[in-house]
Amino acid sequence: MQQKVISVLSFFVLSSLLPQGIGNQPNIVLLFADDLGYGDLSYYGHPTSNTTNLDTLASQGLVFSQFYTASPVCSPSRAAILTGRLQTRTGVWPGVFVPPNKGGLPHNETTIAEMLKPLGYKSAIVGKWHLGVGENGNFLPTNHGFDYYMGIPYSHDMCPCPICFYPNAGCLSGCDRAYSPCPIFENDKIVQQPADFTHMALKYSGAATSFIKSNAASKTPFFLYMAFQHTHKPQFSGQEFVNSSIRGPFGDSLSELDWQVGEIMEALHESGVSDDTFVFFTADNGPSLHMGPHGGNGGLLRCGKGTTWEGGQREAAIAWWPNMISPGRTASLAATVDLLPTIAKITGATKPNVSLDGYDMSPILFHSKPGLREAYFYYPKNPDPSKGLYAVRNQQYKAHYYQEGSHCQNTYPDIVCRSNYSERAVDPPELYNLLNDPSEVYPIDGTSDEYKSVMAELNKLKDEFEKGMVWGESQMHAGSSSSLNPCASPGCTPFPSCCKTPPTEKWRNDLWHHTTSSHIP
Amino acid sequence: MQQKVISVLSFFVLSSLLPQGIGNQPNIVLLFADDLGYGDLSYYGHPTSNTTNLDTLASQGLVFSQFYTASPVCSPSRAAILTGRLQTRTGVWPGVFVPPNKGGLPHNETTIAEMLKPLGYKSAIVGKWHLGVGENGNFLPTNHGFDYYMGIPYSHDMCPCPICFYPNAGCLSGCDRAYSPCPIFENDKIVQQPADFTHMALKYSGAATSFIKSNAASKTPFFLYMAFQHTHKPQFSGQEFVNSSIRGPFGDSLSELDWQVGEIMEALHESGVSDDTFVFFTADNGPSLHMGPHGGNGGLLRCGKGTTWEGGQREAAIAWWPNMISPGRTASLAATVDLLPTIAKITGATKPNVSLDGYDMSPILFHSKPGLREAYFYYPKNPDPSKGLYAVRNQQYKAHYYQEGSHCQNTYPDIVCRSNYSERAVDPPELYNLLNDPSEVYPIDGTSDEYKSVMAELNKLKDEFEKGMVWGESQMHAGSSSSLNPCASPGCTPFPSCCKTPPTEKWRNDLWHHTTSSHIP
């Protein structure tokens, strides 16, 4: 009974927080960048990036400085943001999916899209899925609660992509030619193969804005998951963004991402739904330091992608909702796994009845209060049940139990970041105070009382957490078959290089930006 | 004749740019922080700094991302900002002044204060002078064109300063006990010795705001040079700022600096002169990395104070002038030595008839155009005519000819930053592209055509610059005498530790904030 009273009270408190219109069901727009470092946006201190739309979003929104992704690499990070559960639970480990994988995000997992469906939401994902394709595309987004999908279902360096910049410039980084040419899916059908990178951002923005406009017109609440291919390698951009940045190809790619953000925000404003939309921007993991000057930058954080140093997992993050979220900054701890519980709270959706790893961020977002999260648990790119956590943070303290360099040139000054810095146990663990040493360069003296008392607490926290972790069966170990390489022309030879959309199928290259597709729910 | 026509035209162009009031002579407020890293402000990406007033200044002003100080250490940097001339010309080399030094900024140098005097400006410096005291205080600011001075005339670790935090917390970093206790001067008189650090920010702000208000009231144009003791070691703060930051003592010190900025900005607004005031914020050099977690942070820039890596000399910088300077960001190259020519331009002052190292920044500030500066020349903390420049930047390229670690713990991960990384020639020079590699971690291949053609140009530029450099006689070599240690009670024993203001002289501890001193011109 008491619980019921609290629920009713919560409903009124919640209702009083929510804006009018669309039956108190705000739209959700999740903007998710790829391999973007903490230091890559001008708002986070990059000197030569050009990100005016993200700067505007940041100046009007709440800017997080201690926001974490669930993994330092792509697929597990994406599984976590959509399910609110760590990759070790969902089975999206170790590493990332490649096109011929048989596995994918298990169907018994509940995505944000599935959680919102009973409330009448329409959901779309535009861009990079990277949670499996599988036989007959059974792991594609349309089989995970999304009403619409357009995009390449994995990283665009996992398919030959020879032309990255207008008009015909080759890519700066090698693509894996063992797989089929990059496909663009619309729902479960390949509509372009090989993908045309020089018009991709335009296509993606067109799909996203059409989705926004059509739902706004029909007063249907919606969830848009905009999973940019930018700024992952190989960087690419359309004609308008070639040399648009003084930062080179990475900067051009980032500027095009920023333009896409601007297109989406404009669509929200033009459709009259901006006041009813919760927008959240962040990225899947830290910068690819092995790309050198063509890669991202972790700012003041140590190392980058693939590591459990802060540079691998702490990200720029911006929450935006006019009249609901006050502009400003927060140093509250929060994480991508907190988005599902937060979205459940603000929409009134029922959370999936499983072990969730996230906390509702409402206190931070709507009340300028500290968040509920006090700890964070770092699994490496390749989690291993016999090793468990690589690092644990509790409040200001972070202990490293294992370390491993990754995705970094072997001439990089900081040797612990380098790809050739192999995995090793750190015994005794290294302890850092991230509030006064965010760069993790001044370990706390292992003989100090502070070290001893803090480590006792962190060790206990680690043990408890690991005891409670139920590892999902590894989807990466489900095997693979080259026949699963997505192919627009099944049965062609030599497979998979022959996979192409027929030349007669004219791609609507320049239409997306100006029309509303009838395919979009 | 042609020149005259251009001058007249320039006058009209300039006049049309300037706001009404105070005879088109805008006030100048120069906010100069101490040992603050590029990455220390929240606006430049620090996760746990609390700098709301500086954030506001930044959001309303023009934020520089490639702004340089003249030196990676204090005195030479301060000589340069006030004279528009590199330290090698003014003789403020090598290193920095200590209290017993006989030398100081030569009197034949023209400071901004002296340049503005013929126009009727009143000038004040509040805070750290660090350009010499000398016999009978002959190098103090009041002998360099300033009508008013209040502050410690050097770094506050150059004098015993046992109490740094309210109520009686010892300092985190050692102070040099060979010198006399920290003195606070008012003009050429010591008014407090030892200085009370727990009320210092209040005193400084009081002096600064009183100066603003009294000049605004008398409609006198003014130049305020606010040279914060913050955030140099040992960090300190008053009662209100102890534990005000989650970043620890450095954060508390920075928050107090930020509060001082707020006080000054409020005084400008309250006095009705904010529209007529050009405000510029920057810092003297990069962070003291030897302070570990209690020091500053260079953000994504390499190394810190004392080095010619970017972390030593590139600084946060914000230009603010309502209706004159459009809010935004600029990646234009600019430097502290550009301030004197810029201030000459906007006030109509006559520039001193000497070799200046700066450029008028008007195109950047008022026309959103690229600046005139294309190159920057890096002298080390201890310049040596036999070695010359340590590094040269031209447009995007920077070549290192010498390198030296400094002011950095010897366990710091990046060995080239460490204090024990001794000075060495870099032959062949290392070349970086700072636009796509601001962190200077990806040297350009020395065998590439790019390297060869760029280095040919940089070598030529370096030779030409060094040929044109006329080295001023070293003021640091002018000798020293322990009798020059500033003393409030001359003749006392044991000198200099006996130097104290008499207990009968009651210091106006809490008056500054609320009253206008009659001493202030």
C-alpha cells in the first residue's frame, strides 16, 4: 500500500515536471558519436575543432564532465546504452561484432525502443547499429523494437570503402577487404552497396529529420537513436565539408557530424516539438589514438579507445530539454547505462524486469542535485570472467587492477597507452583521485593510510559487484560464416566482393534532405 | 601624404568602431592569472573546476584557442605583456626575479600604463608585479607608470607564508625562507608583512573594484592590470573558498580567483562602464606540474610551465567588450605581446618608438577576421644568446630546436616534461602540425617532402628573426643584495625574518570590500 501511495505521488511529481503536449510523453533523441574523444569538441577544449551546433546545444544544456560509457569499444558500449545493462550481462563480449558473426544482441534483451513501444512510441535508428546482423538479418534493429532503420549495421572500416571524401579521394585508413562492400540498410533491406560515403551524412540526416517531422505531424511520440558513423575511421565527408575544418580530415568529419546535429535540432524546432523533446548527446568510446593526427583527442584524460584509463571510457555528454533542464555543468557521475532508467522515468515506461546497471538521472537533470551513482565499474574491451573488472571507481577514487594499452601508435609518448603495452595485472593496484587528478598521472602513495583505507573499500565493492555479475553467454563466440556477409545481390560471384546494388536501382541521393519518405513510420 | 590620408581614414574607421562616452577612450581591464594551465578552466574542458564567472565571460566574449604567452615562466612573461616586447629585448632574462635582485624592468621600457598616461588614463596594478623591487623600490609599479599599486611584488612562494588557508592551515608547498616574509605593498610602502593570505583575495578585489568605481565616478578612463597571485603555489584561499571546490586546494584557489573576476565584472556593471571597457583574461604561463594533483592542468597540451612545449606557453584567453566583440571562438594566432599594440589602436595611444613584437588584434576582435600574426617564437625559461630560439611556429607548423623538461615531477608519464629531462639540442628538429596535432605527439616524418620544405622555411624564418633580435642587457645578472629584501621595519634584527608591520598598525582587513579608499586615484 505504501508503495502504491509513493507511486501515485511519484506520478504527480513527475507530471508536474513534464511539459504539456503529446500526452506528457516527451520525445527522445539520442545522439551517439563514434570514437569521439573527451577533448574533441571545442566546448571541451579542442583548439581547432569546429562544432558550433554542439556548442549551442552545450550552452543551452547541461554539460557532464564525468560521464561514462560502458565499454572502451563499440558493440558492448552500444548494447549497454540501449539495454541499461553491462555487456557482461547481455553477452556482447569479448570485443566487437564483425559482419560474418552469427551472434547479436540477444532477443530476450529489452531495448529502449521495446520499452517505449507499449506507450505508443515510434522508434528509429539511423546510422551504426553494430549489434549483429545474423542469418536473414535476424539481429537487425527492426527485430529489436525499432520501427525504422537506415544505416550501415557495423563499423564502416569493416567493409571496403574506397571513396571517403568528395569527389573521389581514397580513405586515409585501411578498410577490411575480407568482408563485403559497405551496405546501407533501410529496415532489413540493403538499398545501397557499396555505400556512398560522400552523401552518407545527407542521407542519414534526411532520414532522421523525416522521421522527426512525420511523427511530429501525427503527434506520435518518438525515440530517435542517431548513431553517427562519424568520427570513426576512415573519416569521410561530403562535398561541403571537405577542408571545412582547419583540423584536417578528422575535423571535416566532426564538422559534418556537427552539421547533422544542427539539422536534427532544426527539425525539432521547425516541427514545434523542441519543448517536448529530451535530447542527449554522447559517444560510444574514446579516441582512436592509432590514427595519429587523423584521430580523436582525449583532452586531459589519459589514453584512449580500448583502454580502461579515463580516455577510453569518459565522454563528452550533453543533456538538453528547454524549460526542463537548466543550462549549466555537472560533475555528477553518470553513465550510458543510466539512460534507460532515466527515459523510463520521464516517459512513464515500465522498466524491463531484469538486473539493470543504471540509475535514473532525474536528480541531476531536473533538480540540479547530485546523482544517485557513486561508483563505476570498468570492464576491458575483452572481458574475461576469470579476470573480471579492470578498474573500479567509487566517488573520487579509482583503482586499476589490470591495465592494457590499445588502439594507439607505439611511438606515443605515454607507454601505457600504446597498443604494444600488453595486458597485465596491477598488483598492488594503482589508486588515483580523479577529482584533483583527472589525468591519472599522480598515483596515491601505496604506503599511505589513505591508500589502505580506500583500497579496502574498493576491494570490497569490487568483490560484491563481481559476485552479483551473471555473465551472459558470449555472442562473439557464437561463430561466424562468410556467407553472412550482407549482400545486395545474393548468389553473385565472386562473393562477397560482387555484392552490389544493381545499377538500375537509382539511389535517392539528394532527395532525402528535401522530402519525407513514405517508408518512415 | 598618402600615409596621412590613411591615418585620417583609420581614425574614422576606428571612431566608428568605438562606443560612445568617456571621450572614446575605453577602459582597459587586464586579468592575468598565475601558473594557470590551458586545461584548468571548465570552459576549456576541466571536469572539476568551478569557474562560473570566467565561464560567463567566455560565453559572452571571444575565446582564443591559440593564444601564447611570451615565456614559460613568470617575470619575462609579465615584462612582455606590459611592454609588447619579448623578454630578450627588455633584458628580463634568464629566469625570474627574486626579492633581493638589484635589477628590474628597465625604466626606458614603456609599459601600457605609460603609453596611456598622455591620454589622461589612470592606471593601477593589483597583485603580483614580479618585475623587480630594487633599491628604494625603484622598480616598483609606481615607477613604471602606474598610479596605484597594491600587492606582493613577486611570487608568494618567494617569501615565508606559513598560513595559506583559513583558519590556520599550513601551506602545501614550501616557501623560500631565505627571504623576508611576504609583504603587501600599497604603492611604494609595505602595509602588511607577513601577508595574510586568508584575506588577500578580498583585499585585492576591494582595491580593484574601488579603483574602477572611483574612476568611473570621475569619468576618468582607466587601465586596471589585475595580476592575480592565484593559482601559483602555494595555493591559498579565504574562508569562503576553503573546500568550495571538489578539486581540492588548487580548485579552491581557482574558485577564489573566479570570484575576484566576478567582483570586478560586477563593479564594471554597477559603475555603468561595462559597455566602455575592454576586458582581457589570460595567464602568464602553463601549469606547475611538479605540484602534482595540487597543481594546474595543461589539458590536451603537452608538458607545462618552464617548457617550450605548448603546455608551457599556450593559454586560455578571453576578450570581452559588449557590442564591440562578438561572442564566439577564434583559432587565430595571438599573443600577450599583441595586447600593447591592440590597446594603442583602440585607445588612440601612440605606440612607443621601439621594436615591438606584437600585432594589433583588431581584425580578430572586431571584424571576425584572421589575425595578422602567422608566426610565434619560443624562448626558453633561461634564454641564452648562444642558443637562441628553442622553437618556431609558422602557421600550422612548429619546429623544436631545443627541448628541456621543467617544473614537473620525475615520475610524470611523459618523460620529456620531467624536471630531470635536461636541456638538449633536437637535431634534426622535431616538426609538428599543431592544427591536427595540438598535443605535439605525432612528429612529421623527417624524410618526407613536407618536412623538408617546411623546415627550410622555418629555418629561414628563425635565422631572420634571430638576426633581428637585439638582446637587452640581462637584469638578472645585475646582482643582488640580501639587504634589498623588502622590510616593513627597516633596521630590525634578525633581518630579514624580523620584517613585520608593527602590531599597532591595524590592517583594514575587512574594509576593502565595502569602502572606497581615498588612496586610490
